[in-house]
Amino acid sequence: MLDKLGSLLEAAEEHIRPQIVDRVGVRYIDRIVEANLDRLSAMLRPEVAGVLSTDIGHSALQSLSETVFSLPGESRRLMARWGLLPENSTFDANALEAIPQKSWVLDLDVFDDSNRPFDTGSVLELAKAFAENAYTFFRWTVTDSFLREYGGAI
């Protein structure tokens, strides 16, 4: 991913010559569909599974959480959204397609929205750090059961 971003940034620097960057961000979205929803409590930390892991969770139609974390750096943030979505719904039509099944979604957006001079190297450095921040949060969120189910390294 970062190699492609680097190529795009270099092309932009050469041909468009932007002067300012007003936001750098990395977004990661993961979705579990209906067939695996009954196993959420085994695949997610209790803090993330929330009410869905309780004896009344089976009756929840929708359950969403959003938390914005401050990261080291003046204006660096991690916005984490997760939860259960009903059929044919989304909480962000620009980033998450509505599907005809119930699903559980984890949406991580790590960003810095301060203005800075355009520099390919510094943007790439931020993107790499943000990808690592997103992965760290993702790994905190899921259990080894999730990784086994979806082929991740344990």
C-alpha cells in the first residue's frame, strides 16, 4: 500500500506541484457478515463486543460505538467506530457500502488534519505511522479466534 501511495505522491509532486497538505490519514474498515455474528463474543474483546456479548445481545438490531483518541503529535487522532448494522444500512455511505445482510463493522481512521507544506517523504512517514497505529488498535480489538477464522497471524 505504501509503495503505491509513494508513487502517487511523487507523481503529484512532479505534475501538480501541490503546496499544502491539509489532511493525512489512513483508514481501515473490516466487516463480519451475518454467518459469523453469533461468534462475536469469542472473536472480539469484551470492551468492543459490548452488549452484543450479553444474553440480550441477540435481540439488538443496531449497536454502534465511536471513540476518538488523541495520539502523540499535536493534532493526530484515531477515530474508531464499531458495531452492529442492520441489513441495507451504513454509517458512512462514502466509505462503507450497505449490504443486504446484518453485519458487524470496525472502522479505523487515523489522521492528522493540520496544514503543512507538501512533502512526499513526510506524508509517507505519517501514513506508515498511521497504518501501524491502526494495526495496533485492530490487534487490541480482536482475539486469536478472530485471527484463526480470517487467516491472520497469531
